[in-house]
Amino acid sequence: MPDGAAPTASTPDRYSPPPTVVDDFAGLVEQNGAAIVNIGAVPGTHVASLTPLWPPASAEHDPFIQFFRQFSPGQSGGALPGHTLGSGFIISPDGYILTDAQVVAGATQLRVKMTDEREFRAHVVGIDGPSDVALLKIDAHGLPAVRIGKPSNTRTGQWVVSIGSPYGFENTVKAGIVSSKERLLPDETYIPLIQTDLTLNAGDSGGPLFNLNGEVIGIDALVHHTFEGLSFAIPIDAAMRIALQLQLHGKVEHGHLGLTFQELTVPLAHSFGLDRPAGALVSSVDSVGPAARAGLRAGDIILRINDIAITDARRLPMSVAELRPGSRVSIEYWRNHATHSVDAVLGRLHTTLLASGPGDARQTKFGLTVRSLTGEERRKAGVSDGVRVEESEGPSALAGIRRGDIITRVNNTPVSNATQLRQQLDHSGNHFALLVLHNGLPRFVGVEAG
């Protein structure tokens, strides 16, 4: 084209305008809003609560505090009428509901409220602590249900929508993007989580995360305050597999290898004779666990479990935990600049797969699995006695006891190891109180069997 000539209609346009920003999620909400529920405690039901920051205990009788208290909402001492615990969503017309396990932990009676104002009593079909998934059931039929999508089709940077009940405000809609598809938080769950830039509150926990096709790809999860400002969701495909096991058996059994591992960096890969990072580097092996019996040792690099390639360390926890205890697995690993293979029989998961510490975890009654505290753990917690909870399910999970909590007393008797705890529980009957240190705050938790 000559200089100064104006472009004509036939001139190729080298400029492509940016794609239109998505700014209308109304259709998605209209199609799915009715399947989202608010989960709360039945009025008068005790729910676990943390020590309030205001007023401080030392100022309880301060006239200044007493003056302002008359203008503050009354407290009910743990009986919180209409107390909102979180969100959930209906996955089948006959009343099955998925939510985050932490939403229902600690509540003995639950109610589910729908957008059409109908309310139902709900019972817990099962809770799986390691995956942080809970399945509820209400006595109803012909209910609206969500459509289940495939998280594997999700791309980083893609738009997502969350619908939940922050502070009890039902069907609150939030939009954002996927920040990472597979973020492994070993102290939270063995499942790599979907990370988003959504701003979620406690009441959003358990709600669905949608893609723009109106399909659920995750369950909004409440994670430790260490990750404040970040939002995560449990991939729905993993959650549905857990839900099926809960529906069939009321619990989920997870396989266990008995080792800890770490990511393989480029320098580490080269030092072990690999051209590039691939696999999970074993950092320690429980001397009495399945991995040790199979001959694995620290410094081995696990490359494959059965027919699943362990392309990076994030693949290992789910590959093992989703197999049943007693399963025989073929393990391919790298040692001394060569590939080897061995068979192992999986044990039962009692700890998180990336946990470090003593290998003395013991399963007790009422769904508790505990181990002794290390010296460093006692120092950080400021306690001389106690056991660390490695798994909580059944009555203990319903009472609000979580993995990582420290139990120091059964009723008024101190305990310092799993054997002592088991002995106390054996003589406690079906009702007892545990003094639990949760996130640094001590509180008594009542546990009731049945």
C-alpha cells in the first residue's frame, strides 16, 4: 500500500480486538440457584464456638464493658437459634447434599434451608476427614440438583462462579478466576485443590464452584488461617468418589504407604542422576510401615504407582489414598541411577501423607486416630501432655475435633500418649468430654456415641 493511503475493506486487518469480558452470570445463577442450600444448626442445638475476642475475660466486670453490653446482641451460651454453619448443594433429586466437612463438624442436629424457604432436618450420612468432604441427606424428593462437571477441563485463568451463604445471606454470588488447578496443601487434605481469587467467607464453605457452563467443578473449602486471602475448592470428581463411598458404607478407607516425601527440584534431580524432575522424592520411611516392608528407603524416587505415572509429588497422595487398605500395588522407583520395581500391600491411612513426626499413630474408639507429641510440638503448643489428632471421623468428627488438634485431657484426666487415651475412653462410657487445643485455643468438647 502506498504511503498515506487509507485502508480499504479488502485490506487485511492485523488488529484483533480483545475478547469481550464476561460480565453477566445471571443465567447461570437462575439455572442453579434453587439447588444451593443454607446449612445451619437446629435452634437450641449446641455448636462449637471459639473464645470471643471481646470483651476480654479480664474486663468482664469492668463498668465500661457493662455499659456497652446493654447495646450488644445477647449471647445464648452455645445455643444459637438459626445459627448458620455454611452452604451446600443438592447432587440428586432424592435429597443427597454435598458440603465441606468442616461445615457440619460440631453440630449434633442440622437443618437445611432452600431458596423457596422450605426447611428440612438433615442427617449426616458420613464425613471423610482426609478429603474434607461430608454427605448429608434430607427426606425429600423431586428436588432441583446441580450438574457435575470435569475439573480436568478447567484452565488456569478461566472464569468461575461461587454461590453460597456468607453470614446467612442465601444465594450470594461471587465471580473470579482460577489461580491454580492443583494446589497441594498437605496439612488440609491429600487432594490437590483448585485455587481461585474469590473472596470467600466462612458461610460460603461447602458451596459449589461453577464453570461458565453451569457445571459444578468444586466444593468451596475452608482452609487454615495461614492461607488467609486465598480461596480453595475440592475438585468435584474426587468429592463425588468420596460421596459414593460415604453413601454405600458411611465412611471411606484410605490406603497408606508409611512414608514422607518432597518435591523434586532440578538440582536434586541431577544429583540423583535424572535429567529432569519427575516423581516424588522419599524423605523418610516409617520403619514398620508398608513402604519399609517393601524395601523402599529415603532417597528413592517414586515414578509410578500401578499404571499411574507420578509426574510430580502432587500425584502421589491421591494415587495412594484412593486405594483401599490391603490393596497390592506395583511401585516403580529410581535408585542408584536405575529403575526398579517392587510390590507393596497398603496399610490404612492414619496420618496425612506429608506429615512428619513419630510413627506411633494409633486408632482409638469413637473415630479418633492419635499419636504422641514431639518435643517441638509440645514446646510450640505450650503443653506438657497431650496427643495429636491424625484422623477424626464418626462421633469425634461430628463433635468438631479436627486433624491437628491436641487432646490433653479426657474429662479431668491428663493423657500423654495413645495408650492412655484409649484406656480412658474404654472406661468413659458413651459420653465424655475432651479438653482440646484447637489453633492455640483450649476448649472442652463433648463427644457422644450413637
